[in-house]
Amino acid sequence: MTKINFEGQVVIVTGAGGGLGKVIAQDIARRGGTVVANDLGGSVTGEGSETSASYADQVVDAICAKGGCAVASYDDVATAAGAARVVEAAMDHFGRVDAVIANAGTMRYGDFESLTLDDLNALFAVHVGGSWNIAQAAWPIMKRQGYGRVVFATSSGGMLGNARLSAYGAAKGGVMGLMHGLAEAGAPLGILCNAYMPNAYSRMTADISPGDLGDNPWARALGPYFDPAHAVGLVTYLASDACRTHHGIYSALGGRIGRAFVGITDGFMSDTPPTAETVAEYWPALCDPALGYTIPKDNSDEWRIVADQRGITLD
């Protein structure tokens, strides 16, 4: 069995003050990694200006008490300047950055009619903007050293949808789009990017009552598996040098870890522009994955697949 360790590596964990982020930071430190534990300490909705340094400090204290090495950061990754200061802290203290785990997030939910554009923008600022900012700040360092791991936190609310998570899901969907692009940009540089969809208790979920996100009896049945311990191994692996894959999305739910992917059915081919009536005729078949589907590696690969299905080859 491969032994995962982070000896000699420096890992930035945003949103490290509680829930899954806290457990991730502690697991990496336990494996010999040096951790920059970033947490603004604000409210779970991102509202208000009051912050608490105690969230990040408590994580750092716990790590150091067990002989690990960590420093705290209280900067706001939703701003480019804040994210830059997080990376500067890593460089000033330890001189390198090997992995970034973009875990910071906020939560706003409700019926679509009750949510506002301000809600959407606030979630985008932290989830998409925060992920963009911290990755971009660390990117030149990873590029120079020819090595890096970037792990993004996305959500089934973005990939699969939830009626009361339209704003949150849109933001997490944006994180997926960011990962798709950076995965292809980073791979030639030795920077591998992946994303995970956790289902774990956190400060963000603490005030969500049963039924707030819809009547889901399966969520109650799987309750014991929402301990962050069931998801931390996935994130730790993705951030390690043992992980050699990129451009993947992985779900941790109910004690099961699996790969999520985007597939496209073989559909139907037409040499003339299909009419709406033609589309309607073939609709059942083009929607049926049992008749064949492919999983493109990126958008160029979809072009290659269709060309191959048409028998078109490059000279």
C-alpha cells in the first residue's frame, strides 16, 4: 500500500478553521507536511465585517501541540490582495508552496424567488473568486518549481442540482469550470488540478435543519457518514505527490468515494442540418447512454471523437 506523506512540502488550506478544512489541515500535518491554515473567521453567509482569528489559531495550536508545523492566516481570499498575502506567508515562513487546497466557502440558500443577485455575487466572490485568487497567487511558484497540486472544492449542488441551492450551485459550478481550464493549463507545467465534492458537517451546514434543502430521507439515513473523516482521505490524496491524475471530479458521500464525470451520448449523425422534427424523432435514442457514450478529456477531445465517429482523420 502506498504511504502518503508530505515531508518537506508546504500546503495551503483555505477555510481551514473548521469542519473539513480543519481535518484536512491536521491530516496533512500529521503526515509531515507544513501547513498554512487560512481562515477569515467570518460568518457562514459572508455577511458583516467582524472576523475571528481564533478559528485559524485553534487549528494551528492543535497541530503544533502534536509536534507539527503550521502558521495561521486570516486574509480574505475573495480579494486578490488577500490571496497574495496567504501565499506570501507561505513563502516568507517556509520558502515554497507545493499544494493549495481551495476549501474556503460561504453558504446562502433558499427558494429561487427569495434569493437575490447580491446573494449570487457574494457566493461567486468566495467560491469562484477565492479559488481563482489563491490558485493564481500560487501558480508562478508552482510553475517555477515544475510541481504543484491544486485541489478545488465543488459540490453536487453545482453538478447535480438542488432546488434550494440555485445560487450556491451556480457558484460551485463555476469552480468546476475553473478546474477544467486550469487542469489543462497546469498539466504541461507539472501542476495537477482536481476537484472534490464533499458531503460533510461543517460550520456552513451546522444551521441547516432537516428539510431546509428539501425532503431527503436518504440524507438522514446517511447521517453517520457525514463526519469529515469520511472525506479527508480523498482530499489528502489529491493534494499529494502520489496523485498523478488531473482534471478529475471526485465525490465523497456516505462513505463512498467515486469519480464523477461528464459523458456525451453517441446521439445521431446527420449530414444535413436536422430540423426540430428530426431531433424529436431521435430524442429517445440520443438521450440513452445505453446506446453508447464517450467521456471527452477536454473540449478538443470532443471534436476528435465526433471526427472519429464520422471517419474523418487528420493527414
